Amino acid sequence: MTRCRLCGSAAMASVVDLGATPPCESFLAADQLDQPEPAYPLHLRVCTDCWLAQIPPLITPEETFTQYAYFSSYSTSWVEHARAFVDGAVRRLELDAAGEDAFVVEVASNDGYLLRHMVDRGIRCLGIEPSVNVGAAAREAGVPTLTAFLDPATGARVRAEHGPADLVVANNVYAHIPDVVGFTRGLRALVADDGWVSIEVQHLLSLIEQNQYDTIYHEHFQYYTVASAARALASGGLTLVDVELLPTHGGSIRLWARPVEAAGEPSDGTSPAAAALPRRTRGEAPGSRERVAGVLDREKAAGLQELSGYTEFSARVAKVRRDLLRFLIEAAERGETVVGYGAPGKGNTLLNHCGIRPDLLPYTVDRNPYKHGRFTPGTRIPILPPEQISADRPDYVLVLPWNLRAELVEQLSFVHEWGGRLVFPIPELSIVEVK
């Protein structure tokens, strides 16, 4: 990577180099195990002009998302998170009051995990989902879904056919697109001139502070602070007006943005663009500008607008690797068994960076039947149904989706029946005795 994909600057500095790994969602079928497997460099850099952290776009979204292994509905906590968001957004934007005129679009809508709650409320909605298989699952669940990638042309086509959206939702997708400017312009094409855009994305501040390096993978082309996200939104004609800090994915930000014409203070008649716009002030939350300023101050205090905030991260990543390998090797030497729980994309970054193979982790399990009988990319670890844990009664269960810790401690509480314990590798190695 020689230039920043947002501002075009050549001032790129290394943050952490994780070597070369296969794409994290390219799970292998049994008949692929003797075939070559491509691997790509995984090197995070930051632009020292606009401070957008990013990796090179070595794979295309079409390679990853045309057929996709992740179904959001298999996470109980994530479905509940979506329901709570819908409840809050409907109240905030008074979508119920708008009746049949209300229209909501979700980009990267997956299997309809979020829009099903809009359907239940009778609110007109549309999902835009590029993956053929998960989009089909959404339609089967009664969620209208268009199979497409978002760009300005797709946004304009949807707007022309369905009308402008009061709310456009883009949860956990803003990091997944290499053309951040084109995607943002697509969001602007979808949203009404006085509408709202809500984006959830992992917070780079949490990633750095809590050693969450396994969320660096080829699907995630960029990693945002609020400061860099505001610059990205501005590139497409959107203005950041509010931010919420969320616990999801180890620490995320929910960005509330509006078209630039609608995002300023109420018009006093001196601005022609604002004066001509029929303003909709609903949704403006008290203290929103102060919240944005507060998070920006936190990021600046953490050094994320200067190189000093990034220099120690690589060393802390190396310690996570050493600690996990030491635990697995010592458990094997004691004759104790360790198996995995979950096969998320982040888990494959961790497994490949640490060089973990079936001799140290004989299998992992996952609730998603799509992954059963497949193997993790690069490390070739078998993926089995969750019931295998009860059948084998291992000494330890290594939890790869550590961001779902509260949910999974409850789900896996049954391991206490034989004295089993849970292992969480991030932000630092911790062994939990469940009760």
C-alpha cells in the first residue's frame, strides 16, 4: 500500500504486521485439503495525514461476500442487540408516527436479523445484501432483500424505485468496503435529504487499548476512530452529528449522520441550501455534539492522532501470541485436552498468527450448520457441531468469539459438570471456571 484510500496521502506508517494468512471466511471442504490455499499479507498501516488505519485491498468484496459463511441470526445476543436498536431508532425518529410513509434500508442486511423487527412493526423496509445465500435466507424469513453491492448507482436505483429512506442502517459493513468514498456516496444516494444514516463499526480506540488484533483480517479494509469516520462520511456528503459507545465486538461506535444540508444548526434564513430544505428536527438528541467532542478528546488523549498511540501495539500483540501458545503447549504436555468454541473470522486471524494446528486444538465447534464438516482456513482445524463438547468432555474450551463472553459463559456453563474451564485469549489470556 503506497497511498491512503481516503485522502490519497503517501504518508503511511506501519502499525502491526501479522504475516500472510488466507481470507478468514474461506472455510475449506474436505475435498479441498490437498489443494493449494492462497494467503495474503495482513499488514495494518495508518495514514499520518487523515489517521485512517487500513490494510491493502488484496482481495475483493466479490470474492468474499458472494457466498458467505456468517449468518447473524445464530448469535442470540446479536439478534437482541438488533431488536434494541430498532426499538430505539423507531422512538428517536418517530417512524411509527410516519405510518406507511416511513421507509428503512439496511445495507449488508445479512439474513434479515435486524429488519425482521421492522417487518414485525409494519414499517416498510428493504435489505441490500450482496451474499446470495444469506440474502435468500432473509427473503425466506419475510424480509424484502435486494442482492447487490452498494455503490452510488445502486443507491440511486433503489431511491428511484422505492423512494428516499428515512433511515439507512449500515452495521458492521463500513470496514468491509475498499472504496470507502464510493460506498459513502451510495449511502447518501439512499437517504432522504432530511433523513438519517446509522453506522456501527468497531472502534479503533478499543482495538488498540485491548489488544483486539484478531479483528484485523482481509474483510476489514479500514479501522475507524470517530475522527477518521467523520472524514470518511464527509467524503460522501454526510455529516457526523452524534456518536454512541457500544460494548459490541469488544468496543464499537454507533455513528449518527445526516446529509450535510440537514446537519447544521436550525436555519436562520441566511443559508440558501438550509432555507430551501423542509427541515425535520426529530431525532436530534440532546447533547449529541458534546458526545462527539468527548470521544474525539478521548482519542486525542490516547495518541491516536499521532504515531505515539500506535508504537507499542505490535509488542502487545506478540505477547498475546506467546501467552496462548505457552498455555496450549503446557496443557498438551500435561495430557489435558483443549478444544475450540466458535469459528469466527477473528478466530482465524488468531489461529493463523499463532500457528495453531490440530495437534494443539483438535477441533472447534460452531452453531452454524453451514460450517459443519468444513475446516478453518490455513490452520485446517475441523469444525464440528456444538454437541461434540459434551460428548468429549474436554479439560478446556478455547473461546474464539471472545466478544460474546457474557453470552458464551452462560451457554457453556455445562462444562462445569466435569470440571471443564473456559479460556479467553484476548485482551489477555484468562481461564474461567464456570458455575
